[in-house]
Amino acid sequence: MYQKLRTGLLAVTMAFSLPAMAENYTIGTGSQSGTYYPLGGMLAKIWSENLPDFNMRAEVTAASVENTIKVSTDKQLVGIAQGNVVLQAANGVKPFPKKLDVSVLFSLYPNVVQFIVPAKSDIKSIADLKGKRISLGAPGSGTRVSAVNILNTLGITEDDITAQSLNYTATTSALANNQIDAGVVVGSVGVGAITELALTRDIRIISFSEDELAKITKDYPSYIQIDVPADAYNKVPAFKAPAVWNVLVVNNNMSEEMAYNMTKVAFENMDKIRQVIDVTKYTTIENMAKLQGISLHPGAEKYRKEQMK
């Protein structure tokens, strides 16, 4: 009897003395050769170090589409995604079969749609892509969604090309080895995959015409025009391209307190993130709601309004 009582008391004592276990979360990123992965790693580190009972790791994924789906089904706490993909998810537009319960924590930086070709290629414009072998991006990626949407808007369907579904690394490798004629990478200016390719191969990035950009922004208002200067990549001439804001996508059901605290901690530590991820110079309080057509999560909006006073 005494032994049973002693064992019971010991169990109760341990229950009260053990520290609370931290909750484990993931942030969906993209391939390791893009910007999403290191940015997600930095955010995970900042949140883990500054939020109580919070432990997060960055997960390699196919990027925007996969991240948005996983966030909506509570398989990830937060994901990095292209704004146009999140808008399509919120509205139930293909590739999503129905409306998903998602909202935005805050906007990050613009992602540029970059059609890459060898420098000596006879492909001089988007129209010249007809009949060519093109990597449109990995399945489940925002790159593929953007590439298909833009080509369709400009009168080119997948039937007009020989389409391949390669991620960033495979796309640049295939270009380097003349296995494809063009490849699409949707990422920040200076994205690692293109930077590395430009150091070993002579390449160009197709420049969109003013008429093409006008058609794209008419059909997809979430896009903006970006003028990229010469030598943003090694020996690559200046080019014009459509761009769309990347965002942090979260589930609508995330608590207001958690959304507020995650937003607050991220911006309080943004200088540390900028030391590692240069494009986060665009990640500001003023740009939080840059993506039109979808609301910020109430917790994030509360923080934004406090800071804008």
C-alpha cells in the first residue's frame, strides 16, 4: 500500500515539475536552390527563438500550390507562396477544386517571371516559344501556375509547346545541357538558380513587350511590371517582366493572438533577416497588404494598424 501511494505521489510530482513541451510546427518553402527555403529557415529560427513553447522547422516542398493546400488542411502552420496562387485558392480557381480557408499574414517581396534562354537562341520573344521544349516549373509550384497563365493569356497553350515539369535546379541543368530550349523560373531578382547558371553559361531572359505586360495585368491584376537592369545576373541584358508579390499564407482558423505575435516578432527581427535575405528589403509594414484581393489575417491586420498610427 505504501509503495503504491509513494509511486502515485512521485507521478503527480513529476507531472507538475516537468517543463511544458514546445509545439512543433513547419513552414512550407520550396526547393533549396530558390529564395523560399533560406527565407523560411530564417523565419523559423526567429519565431522559435522568440515565441514561447514554439519550435519550427523549414520544409522543402514543391512551393506555392503545395504550401497553400497544406496550410488550408493544417499540415503546415504557415507557407511561403506567390500571391496569385493564394488568390486562386481563396476563390476556388484552378488548380484548386474549391475555395480554401486561407488568408495572408503579410506580403514579402515581388517574384519575377523569368523565361530563360541561351544567349544565342533564336527565341527573341514570348511568341517565339511556340514549338519549343520548355520547362514550365515543377508540379504544385507557383512557377508552373504563373507560366501557364501567362502563356495562355498571350495565346500559347501547352499544345503549342513541348512542356516539361522541372524544378529550379533541374530546369537550369537542362538548359546548360541543351535538353530544353527555354525554362521558367519565378523568383526574386538574383535568385540562386539563375545566378549560378549565368556564371557558367551565356544566357538571356526574355523581355516582355509593353502590350504583353498590359494583357497580363488586365487578366491578372495581382501582377505588376518589373524593369530589371543589365547585369542583375552575370552578362544578362536588361529586361522587362511581370512580377507578383510573395506572401506568407496561413489558415483562416489561426488564432488572432498567434497571428499577431508571429507578425510582431517577424518585423521586430526583420533587420536580422535582411542581413541574410536581401530581397526582404521589400518586407515592410507599408507593404504588408500589398497583395490586392485578399484580406490580411485579423491578427496581422491588428499589428499593421498599430504600426501605421
